[in-house]
Amino acid sequence: MLNRREQLRHALVESPKAILRLPTASWVFAGFYVTACAILCILLTAAMAANDGRLGDAALSWLFPESWHFVISGMSEFFFHSQSLQVLVNMAVAGSVVLVSITLFPLKEHLSHSYEKEAQLTDESVDPLPLHVEAWEETKLLLLYATCFMSIFWVGYHPAPWRQFMATVLSTTFVALTFAIDFISPTLFRHRMRYTTVFRALFSQPLGTLAFGFVFAAPPLVAGWIMASVSPDNWFWILGILFAVEVFAIVWACIGGTWMAAKMWPGVKDTRKPWWGFVGLFWASLLAVFTWNVLSFGAIGKSLHAKSPMFKSHYSLVPDTLDLQGAGIREILSGDTHVGFSVDVEIQNPTATELKLEDNRLEIRHGQDLVATTRLNPVTVPAGGEQVQNVGLDLNIDMSMVSKGLGLLDTDEWSLTLFVEVKPGMEFPLYLKAN
């Protein structure tokens, strides 16, 4: 069993250096793996970014009936607007690693096996799992990853800063564990371990496992975070740079993971498979959490589908109806913080079903600053009809807003976001714009 110092040395120093020790014969497999990863990541980036989403629309048409397209698109919008950029980048990294793992695991196995054999990293003969058994193991791992994905989403869904921070920490740790599990496990698989035993072996040396994961996950994570801060609205460039770095990181981690596993092997080779009762309880609990997540996301989808007139209608601000009473030049310069706000909202219902707008919340912003929160009164719009509703309230502008001075008179900077309740405690945003 490696002590803590040895775990850190192999995880932080020797495993990253393993690529310099790669035998010549293994470079052929490394080249195949790099090429396959690059092709997969290029196709994924193109599919997500090309033609302004038309490929996504084509996929929706193939997978779902037309009446569900707005639901899937709406849930994607809901997902992106409820998570921090760091969490989204972390999920993109983890998701692409999982995709590579589930589709290219034979190439990963060949590269790892070649390195172990050519460099004689272990003294014992190997007995690899059949590919169909390994494929089943990867499928079970996919279930675990999907459950973690969805659970972390609910942590970060709430806007509370500590929840957002916790989601960032959990998603970053999740990426590190993904790298550790995916790229240390092939060597252990060749010695007849399954994932339940692999987990027990890896967590018997947690310091080395986590350190390894963070080292090899760092390049794509840092690249994604930098791109997200430089160009937060351009996901084509974020994903392109992230995947380019990740292709290198994945192959590097496969080689480093083989070294790390070989050094761990003498200390973990006698690891027994967990008691069958514990294994059964683990998978039963995992399935329960997975089912809860699926039902929760399904509830959002069903609610969106049932309230389709609400989400297919057009909401807009009526031009020239925005009125700021008490926001004249004299009041602004004198520091008067009392402002009357009034605007007309037009609702057009193009569907064949009556629209009923009930529970809702309206946010009023000037630029990025939240000025006030109110609501639209319950309203019913007949099928194919339209209705105009006035929103008026008194605002108490704080001193930071008053410091904007004449900028408050720029009506283009005022924006409204309507949040409608799709499920108790869960809201969906609609962004209101002038016609």
C-alpha cells in the first residue's frame, strides 16, 4: 500500500512524466487514440455550434414529436440560465470525457495494455475482461455519472451564493473523479476487477486518486474557465478550445493512469469485492436517486407541455409606453430616489388553446442591476387573441442606481423578465422585448 507521500509523488510527478517513458510501440496506439478523440470532439463541437442550431433542430425532429420541441429547447434554456458558467464548463468537460469513455473504450484499453506490457510495469500476467463485459461495466458507470450530473444540477439551481459555490466545488471534484476512475481503471480491469471493486481500491488510496484526477483534469478545466470569462456568450469557441485541450489531456491521462495503477497494484491487488448486500444497496440507492431525478426533470417537461400556450405565446413591451414619473433630470441630480414605473405588456396567443397566466414573477432591471420585482395580474388570453396589460409600480431606487444619473433616462437599458411557475418552487424565464 502506497503511503501518502508516495501517493502524491506518483500522482503529481511520476504519472504526468509517464508519457516521456512511453515505449515506441505504444506510440502507435496513442496516435490512434488521439485521432479518434479528435474526430469525436470535432463532430461534437460542430453538431452543437453549426448552422445556428439547425442541426439541433434536426435532432429534435428525429427524436421527438413537434409538439415537444419547445419543451426540450425550453429545458435547455432553463438549464443554461440556472447554472454558473464554471459549472457549465465543468459539465461540458465531464460529459465529453464520459462520451469518449463510452464510445472509445477499446482504444483506451489497447493503449493502456500496450504501455503496461511494453514497459513491464507489472510482474503479473493479465487476464482482460471480455469487451462485452467491459461495455456493460461502462454502461453502469454511465448510470452513475448521469445521476451525479442531475444531482449537481439541483444543487446549483437555487440562486443562493453558497449553493452556486457548492455546485462549482462538487462539479469540479466530479470532473477530477471522472478522470481518475476512467483512466486508472483499465489496468485494474485487466487484472479481473469490476467497477465496484475498482471503487473500493481507488478509495483505499484517496489522496493519490484525487490528486491524479485534479492534475489531469486541470488543463481542460482551466482552458474552459478562461474561455468562459473571455467570451461567455460564444460557446463555439469555448467548446472548441476546451475540446482541443481535452484531446491531449485524455490521452495523457490514459498513459499516466496506467503508470498510477501499476504502482497502486501491489497494495490493492488483494482488495476483495464488496459484500453483495452492500453492492445491492448501492445500486438500489443509485437507481432510486436516478429515478427521482428523471421524474423531477420529467415533471418540468410535462408541465411545459401542458402549459404550451403560455410558452408559445409572444410577450413584448408595447413601444413608447415606458413611463418613468419622477425620473427627470432635476430629480436624478438632486438624489430623489422615488420613481414611478409604468409599461404596457402585450400578450399574443397564436395557439388554438386558451392561455391562462397565473403564478408569475416579473423582474425589472436597468442594465445588469435588479431594480424591482413584481408580478402580472392573472390574465386569460383567448385562442388566437391578444391582450395588453399595464404594469405599474413605485420604485425606490438605491443610491448606486442614482449614481447612474442621466443613464436612467435611457429606456433601452430597461428590461423585463417574466418568470412563470412550471412546478412548485421552479420557475421558467421569458424575456420581454419591445416590438
